[in-house]
Amino acid sequence: MTPAHVHPGPAGPGPAELVVGAAVLLVTVGYLAAAGRLRRRGDSWPLARDGSFAAGGLGMAWATVGDPWGGPFTQHVVRHLVVAMVAPLLFVAAHPLTLALRALAPGGVRRRLVAVAHSGAVALVLFPPLAAVLDVGGLWLLYRTELFAATAHRPLLHSAVQVHMAAAGLLFTFAVCGLDPVRRRWSLCVRGATVLAAGTAHAVLARTLYSRPPPGTAFTTADLRLGAQWMYYGGDLAEAGLAVLMGVAWYAGAGRARARRRRRGCEDEVVDRPSRGTRRPSQDSRNRRGIMNTTARPPLDGPTRQKRLVIYLNDHLAGATAGVELARRMAQEHHGSPHGETLESLRKEISQDRQALVRLLADLDVPVRRYKTYGAWLGEKAARLKPNGRLLRRSGLALLVELEALRLGAQGKASLWRGLLAASAQDSRLDADRLEELLRRAVGQIKTLDSLHARVATTLLFPTTRREPASTRTAETSSST
């Protein structure tokens, strides 16, 4: 028995949707009023944040009570993107908690808000992996069970699902962006890895919906595929916006920290004034440090040589990790093909090069930054989601793109060995003979990849049609005559 055509929710906005839309608009008006109060008393508050919050409020209100374009499933997906991804991003970018703490007068309400923001329960739900499970895990539960079909004839359940999507999306965005003051702000590594994992899970879910509708529904093929494409590409754009917001926040935070270090350094220096003599740090400052420093300290800008070496070599180790994973997958997928032996040989050499780099880090007393290697490993897995002309199956174009990625990695690796070889005359820990061997192998890999890339590109992009010999065509013409 074929299931009936199921709409994503009741026709038209119900009472619950109208209440949610009105509440969102009311909160938006309250935000703008609080920002105006700050400016009237002489405090600064960027207008861009007002615009961001207002856009988020209007977008969520439209998605809640409006009627998006497309078929039933496409409409639902557009609502999901706006309510659970785009609007929360605009809300969080406006720093709502910071505005509330600055706008509220000192008193019980403000103290309670600070207590809630610094409570253990809030710190738990703002743990980025947990917030991701509540957000993306809820979507898997909705679309891969009969819960989605049940929302069509149960208005309360439909409203509850909509509220959960909005709350979970807002919680996840707030947790990974880390813009407002809370009890604990997790490191950029944890938040970035969470965004990457959540984006991968969201993309995989969109791929499954492209071919299989939610259980208990029977959407048209065109509607289902269009909605899945909106979920796939729209989710990528929203996650890119998250990454940009996180990067901007990190850059601004690093700049503020650098400015604070400079101010502290200036306070500790001796300041000579022609008319007043020499002004030294205060007695309180001397008591805190115990020793009076009367000489100017060296500048704190710029990492030391060892720090630069740690960053540089760990970046290359992360790239080598991704290269090993990519080469292993290519060798497995093309085993038995005309390129199989070449790819297997490249896989072995790339793996040996990574092992040599790990030994080099140990020789130079450089610690391995595991988060970089884990991030590179996850990044290689996420790169497999690139469609290359097909959404659910791999295309021939994938091999061409992956060969270009390996070629870039081999070129970077050759630059690494070449740079270390040049520095081996100044550091006895660097084995010049071993580095020359690694450099020759990297150059050989580049040549092999160039040759393989040329063959694959010719076969895939410019296939030649076989022409019949002239004698055969003449014989055929004669016989026909």
C-alpha cells in the first residue's frame, strides 16, 4: 500500500506559529530598544549588530508564518534552513547576551542573568559536541523515522518540532561561536572540529533524502530532490558563515590579547621625562612582582624560532596525514584498474614520507599537535562529499581532482625537504643525505602524478573517437557500388 502524500505540516500558520512569530518580533523590538538605550546614555553599540538581529528576527518570523516557494518538502526544508541555521547565525552575531548585561541596570535581574550564564547546567548544554548532537541528531530522528509523517496530522507535534529545530539551532550556533560571556569558552579546535563533524552529518542526511523520502511520506521525485539540494548546499553556506564568524572572532580576540600584552609591557618599562626625571612602576606593581625591573623588556611580538618550527612542521604533518588518507582511498578504489599499480606505489611512498617526517619531529624535539592531525583527517573525509557532477555516486572527475590534490601535496612536501636541506648546514640534527633522498623521491612523485594526470585528463575530458582505416572505407564503398 502506497503511503498518502504527506505535507510537512498543517496548511497555513496555526495558533502556535502565530504566537512564535509574534514572540520573535517582540524580542527583536526589545533588542533594538536596548541598543537604543545604550546609545542614549553615551555608550557605543555597532549598528551592524542591530541589522543582524533584525534580519534574523524578520527571517524567522517569515519562515514561521509565511509560505516559502516550492513543493511541500522544499517548503519545509527552506523553513528548516532559515529557522535552524540562518536566523540563529544572525542572532548570535549580534551578541544578545552582551547587550543584555550592558543594558540592564545593576540589581537582582542582572545578577541572576550572570548566575545563569555561569551555571554548570548552561556550561553542560553549551558543550559543542553535545549541542551538535541535539541539533543534527534531532534532524536524523525527524527525517529517518516516521516522526516527520506524524507531524502532518498532529498540529501540536508539528509545533513542538518547529520549536525544537529553532532552539537546537540557536544553542548549537551559540555554543560554537563563543561570542558572548559564559562560564567556559571552548577552544577554537574543539569548536571547529564540531562544526566540521556536524556539517558532514548534515550533508550525509541531505544525500540520503535525495533518494529516499522520510518514512511514511510520498513526495514527488522533483520536490524531494529539490528539497535535498536546498538542504545540502544551503547547509554548506550556513556552515561557511559559521566558520567565518568564528575566524573573525578569533582574529579580533587575538588582537585584543596582543594589545593587552603591549600595554603591560609599556607599564613595566622605565619612562624618562625631561622635566620630571624618571618615572618608575608604582609601589603596588613592585609588591605584586617582587622585583623591580628597570630595563626595557624585549618585545613580545612574533613567535620564537622554536615556536615557528613547531607550527611549520605540524602544519606539514597535518597535510601529510590528509595525503596518506587520500592516497590510501584512491589505491583501494582503483585497485585492478590501469592506474592501480601506480597509485599503490604512490601510497607506499607517501606513507613512508609521513613516517620520515614524524621521526624528524622527534629528532628536532618538536611536539606533535594532535588536534591538527585529527582535523586534517576529518577534513579529508569531509572532502569526499564534493559531488563532482554526481550527488550519490562517484564520478570519473573525482580521480582527476584527487590527483591534483596529491600533486599539490607533493609539491609542498618537496618545498619542505628543500628548505630543511638548506638549513642542515646550521643544524647538526638535520641529516643532509636523508633529506636529499626525500627530496628526490618527492620530485619523482610530482613527475609520476603529472604523467598520470595527463593520461586521465585526456581520457576523461577529451576522448578520441577511433577512425576506421582508409582501406576499409574504400572496400565498403566499392562493394556498395
